[in-house]
Amino acid sequence: MELKTASFKVADHFFTVTMPDGDALWDRMGQYAPFKVDSPSEEPVFNLTLVDSLPEEEKEPFIIVDPEPGMSRIDVYKSGSGLVVEMAPLASIPTVCILHMSGDFKQGKLQCIGEERSRLYSLNNSLMLLYAFSTCSKKTLLMHSSVTVHNGKGYMFLGKSGTGKSTHSRMWLENIPGCELLNDDNPVIRAFDGEVRVYGSPWSGKTPCYRNLDYPVGAIVRIKRAPYNKATRLSLMDSYASVYTSCSSLRALRKIGDSLHEGITAVAMTAPCFVMECLPDADAAFVCRKAVEDGEYDG
């Protein structure tokens, strides 16, 4: 079957996907439509090719994590000059796909071995990994965050799963006029000289919000559950730590870790960072807005 290649641009970085022209997966990639572009004249940051099978290779465990119940499983192995990643949407089920990445992360080959319904999961996660690894040297960070836009600026809400990032975004959307959701799970941020911008992406978790838009970052806010509502401005060191813990990347690899450090430092030194101890209520949105827009905060 003839192969087809499509090009996409996320946060001004191009990448390509190659698979058989008649593959039904093309019709399931609606979330990528806002980011699709004509073939770029410049070299893409990476290409992902779907293959029927991958050659058997010797591999050694690199990052094997015992995930919490209900969480996805991503195991990373070293193999030759590249990496092999085995993934499953739940830790309790067998591997549904195998991704081989070249050492420079410019080439990825994906073999889907699970059920048909797991192929989009496999594609999405493979693209996110390749994107995060191949762009971090360009001061680009794929974040775990919910982003709400107000008055032309993007406000990023960070936190561990279940802490209320999406809920806090929803409080802004429901109670502060003029708010819009940019992305609810995996936006991208880029650091430039004197500015940090946040971009929508094709990856937004359970919320179908795939907007090809970007805004200057107004603030980066870490959400923490509390029986009260209080916003505190973070120091530079605490800002770095807050951004660091919400980045999607492979810190164990030296070359990625160094690039990640540069990008996070640029973000922490430029964008104001806060911690928001809060309840899941409307008042939390008002207190947070006053802190990030009007400067009414502690610390």
C-alpha cells in the first residue's frame, strides 16, 4: 500500500507522520486538523512512521516505573544508539505499542500491537514523546497544565493529577467574563528573549480543546488543595521547581536534562510564578485573578 506523509506545526515546530494512505487511523486524527500544514520547506524536527513490525533488538532497561493503579505505563529501554518505549493505557494490561526512537530523536518508528481502539492512544503518546524530546533544545517545553486565556494572556494552572487544575480553569471560565480555554492538559511553552508564550496543541487530555493559538504567559500558577483561598508569589528557585515538575521530558538523558535546565531557567526568570492554595469554588478564581492580574498576593 502506498505511503502518505502529513505535516503538522505545533508552537512553530514542524513534524511529519507517515503511514499507509488507506489507514483508517487518518480519519481518527481530527484533533490534528487545526495544526496541519502544507509540506514545510524546512526540515521537520522529527518524523514518525507507522510500521507493521520492528526488528528484534537487544535492549536494556533504562526507566521502568511501577505506575499507580489506573495510570498508563511507559517503559523505556536503551537499544543501540536509540531508545525503545513500550506503552499501555493501563498498567494492568499488556503493551499496546512499541516506539523506537533514534538517538537524535529525529526519527521514530511505531508498531501498534494492541486492539484497533488503542492505536490513537499509541499515536498520540508517541508524538508527544518525540515532540518533547526533539524540541527541548529549542527552549520549548511540553507541559502538564490547564490554560485559560483572559485579557490576551494565558494563565497556566499546574499540579499533580487530581489536584484541580481543570476545575480551577472551569472556575475562571464560569465566573470571570471574557475567559477562554486554550488547552486542558498538554500545552506547549516557549521562552524567547524577555517573553514566554503558551501554545495550544493537539493533546488536551479528556477535554477536546485543540486550538492552534498562542498568547504571552500572564502567570504560571501551581494549584494546591486547601480549606482556604490564598495566592503566593514564588521565589526564583521555587518557580524553577514548580515548572520542572510539570514538564514532559526525559531528564535521565544528559543532553535532554541540560536543554531542559536552560528552558526552565528562562521560563522561571521571565514568567511570574505563583502557588494557589484553594478550594474548588468561584472565590478561588477571583483571588487568583487579583493576584496574577492586579498584583494582590502574599509573599
